[in-house]
Amino acid sequence: MEKIVILTGAGISAESGLGTFRDEGGLWAQHRIEDVATPEGFARDPALVHAFYNARRVQAAKAEPNAAHTALARLQRHWPGEVVLVTQNVDSLHEAGGARNVLHMHGTLAGALCAACGHRWAAPPEMTVGQPCPACAAPTGRPDVVWFGEMPYHMDSIYDHLAEAGIFAAIGTSGQVYPAAAFVHEAAMAGARTVELNLDPSSGASSFDQVILGPATETVPAWVDQLLAG
Ligand code: BV8
């Protein structure tokens, strides 16, 4: 049975109340990317970066998964083949909605990382500047998220999955951040059928065989029902 590979972005969590990046009034309208989502920004002003992620960590912890998150978990449970869920999101709403083995290619708000020794631990709700590492005690704790210019996580396994995909779906992403924005081309080269489910056509919409427009809480459950109905 065909392997389904799904890439999600901030749009799938929008109806759970979490801000997207590039929509009207989104996160990038409130903060400059280079100040809060780059290693240079963190080195320059760690307090600003911790404040940015602390606010999102606290908000994400209060958010509930929505019908799109739970529909993808249902697809994982009932699809006879493998369903690989890759997300650019750093919230844990896919897991809260019942999904398993989610590949967080941009890291997670729930994780903390030691910039000195690479040790990872569960982030406290609010991280502070000079957060000591539980393993090496260096004051170099940072959010375990992938900033611009840093290597996304799980790239080897993601490319392996894309090479075997029969169906590739991109859900709630503007298709402006690489390497995620190029996954549709990898999947198409492997012969996958490609579909985009988004509120508005993304910048990569023309690369997809099919584009389904609308809010994820409506389009994703309907898409899953149609897949499972065979
Ligand atoms: C890398 C951190 C090397 C965590 C993020 C010049 C040209 C091309 C590329 C580059 C370039 N210069 C630099 C680069 C590389 C750079 C890049 O792509 N820059 C872009 C801006 C040009 N990329 C990198 O640096 C990456 N690393 O390249 O390393 C490498 C290369 C190949 C292989 C290995 C290594 C690192 C990128 C990761 C950066 N970190 N976040 C955090 O703070 O969250 S990126 C950030 O953007 C988030 O992770 C977010 O997930 C991601 C993508 O945004 P989206 O999820 O798409 O969200 P957005 O708001 O944009 O869109 C929301 C969409 O939802 C919209 O389309 C909207 O219509 C839709 N929507 C809204 N509501 C709904 C909805 N859809 C459905 N229902 C709704 N209700």
C-alpha cells in the first residue's frame, strides 16, 4: 500500500490559536527574524530570544489540538500503509492529537539544548539567560529549535521517506522556508501524487498536482475521509 508523507506548517495550528509567521499580524510582523530566530540573534540578545520562545512555549502548552491534528492521527491509525508526519512546527499539537513518530524538523518548544555539550533535556516553561546545562553545568541552555542557517533535524530519514512516497501532502505552510519548501519536488521526482491543503495558495502551489483551499479543520478531515474510503 502507498506510503503517505505529510509536511505540516504553522497553518495547521492556527485554529488552535497559535500564531502563524507570515499571515497578517503574524510572528514575523512582531519580531525581526534575524533578532529571534538566528544563532547570531541569540548571541546578541539571549534575553530577547528566550522571551520570544517563553511566550510561545507558555501559549503552546495551553493550546488544544484541532480537528486537523486528530484527523491526521486517525489516518496514521487506519491507513494500511505507512503515514510519515513531518512538521516544521515546534508545538506538540500533533502528538496531543494522537499522532505518533512525528518528525520535528525545526525542533520543539518542549526541548532545551546545551550549546556547549549538545545535551538535551525537557525545557522548563520559561528558560532564562545563562540556563545551566544539567549535564555540563555550562550556562549555555537554549531552546532546542532550528534557527535560520542551522541544519534542520531528521533530514536523511525525511529524504528517504520522500523517495518512497506514493502520496505527498503539504498542509498549512506558505512554502517559503527551505529545505521544507522543496520537499514537493523530491516527492514528485519519486513519482508521488502531490496535494496542498492550505487557506490560500502557497508560493509553491503550482508545483502540486492538486490544491485544496480552505481552513485545515475542514479540508483535512474531509481529505482523510476520502483517502480512507478508498
Ligand atoms: C538550512 C524556528 C542548510 C523555530 C524556523 C535564500 C534562498 C533560499 C533559501 C535560503 C536563502 N537564504 C537562506 C536560506 C535558507 C533558509 C531559508 O529558507 N530562508 C528563507 C526565509 C528564504 N533556511 C534555513 O536556514 C534552514 N536551514 O537551510 O540549512 C541546509 C539546507 C538543506 C539541507 C540541510 C541543511 C533552517 C530553516 C528553519 C528556520 N526555523 N523556525 C520557530 O521559531 O518556530 S522557520 C519558521 O518558518 C517556522 O519553523 C515555520 O514552521 C516555518 C515555515 O513557516 P510556515 O510553517 O509555512 O508558516 P507561515 O506563517 O509561513 O505560513 C502559514 C501558512 O498557513 C500560510 O500559507 C497560510 O495561508 C496557511 N494558513 C493559515 N491559517 C490556516 C492556514 N492553512 C490552513 N488552515 C488555516 N486555518
